[in-house]
Amino acid sequence: MSNPTSPTPLTYRDAGVDIDAGNELVERIKPLVKRSFRPEVMGGLGGFGALFDLSNKYKEPVLVSGTDGVGTKLKLAQQLGRHDTIGIDLVGMCVNDVLVQGAEPLFFLDYFATGKLDVDTTVAVVGGIAKGCEMSGCALIGGETAEMPDMYPPGEYDLAGFCVAAVEKSQILDGSKVRAGDVLLGIASSGPHSNGYSLIRRIFDRAGRPADVEVGGVTLIDALMAPTALYVKPILELLKLHDLHAMAHITGGGLTENIIRVIPDGLGLDIEASSIVLPPVFDWLQREGAVPQHEMWRTFNCGVGFVLVVAPGDVAGVSADLERLGLAHRPIGQVVAAAAGGERVRIG
């Protein structure tokens, strides 16, 4: 009786996971990540958990956490081979959110998943994340790189980000100070940021993916891939100088659905449409996609990436400091008493 044939020995690499590539990745991103570290970071990369010392910075710290991705802008980045700034988008979507409550982003963790690890691509992506953290004063304290064969088509990857921030309990912005008559100051976006890209990609594809079209002095592709503006450092500086009533990050849901999130019940918004001039990239999208105006308001930031709710008497001072801090802005409306049973947001 013959012996059965012995099975061919298999390794993890045979199954599609390259441990050596993962180790190379860690070594290449270490210097990028280290540049984002703050004094409160304890230890470096490689531990099972990341340590952050909060003991000497706050009296009554309240932690504020947020998580997000970059939506289908990720798909466009992969189609165009633009991997170096999508990480800035990831950071921006998280840190700008926690900033709304007056919180300072402390540290950030990322999750990168792909079917087969391409070290150069991953270094470019993580390098963008590290740069975004550095620009926001937020430490890239850890993360996870997952190589999962058969889970993703070749060349594709997925991203998620996680941010923890802190604010003194007495300084939390929760909308309770908002009053009728408060002014909405809209701060300029850098482009579509990371919202509305399922519609953007549909319009871009229908237009034939033009590479030679220019909008506002840059190529359409550069305008669509412009990384999300990071508002953290200038807004934290502004908070030291002024008593802001509320803030809003204009993300998914656009102007009609985000500002109202920080406005108390019984109050509404009167947004002046004439004050919002669509930047060239949004003008192109609306024209090429024949997108109705109301759909523009609820899908895109339309050139307004962040909004401050300010008492009328403070507008001049806040505006002067925004100018000094390099943040283009303009009044876009005001807080009003909400009509009983009516719409709380009016754009007209």
C-alpha cells in the first residue's frame, strides 16, 4: 500500500501576505510619523498600544473623539494614482469635526487595508496622514496596516481615521450661547474636500475624464484632488481671543444640513445665497452635471468649509483676526427665530 503524497509546504507569503513588506513599510514610515509627535507622546511605533500623557495639560479635560473616512474620493485617488494627499483628507475630516466643540486634537490613528501591500503606495498614503497630523498639531500615535488577500481588487485600498481631542470642561462649545441675530461667518474651503465624490465621479466620467480642462487657474484634476483644508491651528488661536458661540464643519449634507446641527431648537438659519459665489470647480460641476441649485447646497460645501457663529458686536474683531490668520471668509447669513412648523434653514 503506497503512502499518500505529502502536501506542498505553504507559507504566509504563499497565501498572499508578505510579512517582510510589512516590516519594510514600518521602517520607512517611522521618520514620517515621528515628525508629528508631541511632547505628551510616550514611546514610539511598534507597541501593542500607544501611550499619551494628559496629566499636565488640562485641569478638567473632556475627551472628544471622532472617526471618518474619505468617501469615494479614495476611488478617484486610486484611478488617478494620486496617493500622497489623500491622507491629509483623512486627517482633515476627523480633526475638523472634533474642533467644532472647541477641542484640540491630541492624537490620531489610521487603518489602512489592502489586498496586496504595495510599499511605495502605502508610504505615500501614510506620509500624507503624517503630514496632515503635523499640520494640525496632532500626533500620529499608531495605526493598523492590514494585508488581506481576496478582500480587495488589485491596486485598491481602504482608509479610516480615528482622532482623540480634549477641551476644558468650562470651554466646550455646545451651541447654548447661540442667539437670534448671531452672524454666520463662512470660512473658505480648499475645494470639495472629501464630500460628494460619488456625484463628482459620475460627472467627471460623463465629461470624459478631461485632463486638459482648467478651473480657476489649475487643472480640473488638481482642483478635484486638492486636500481638505485643515482649520485646527488658526481656529484654536482664534478661540483664545474671542468668545465664539458655535462652529460647524461643512461635510456631508452641505450647507443645509451641517450648520443647523449646532443651532438650538427654536432657532433657525437665514443663509444669503448671494453671499456664496461658487468657486470655479463647483461652477464646473454644476454646469457639467446640470446639478440643481438645491442639490448643490445639500451635497457640497460650495466653497465654505467651516462656519463660525458670532455675536453681531464681535464680527469686526473676529474678521480682523481671521484675516491675520490667513483664513478667507465672509458673512453668509444669520441666526433667526424659527417659524413654528416651518423649515429651519432658508437659503435665498
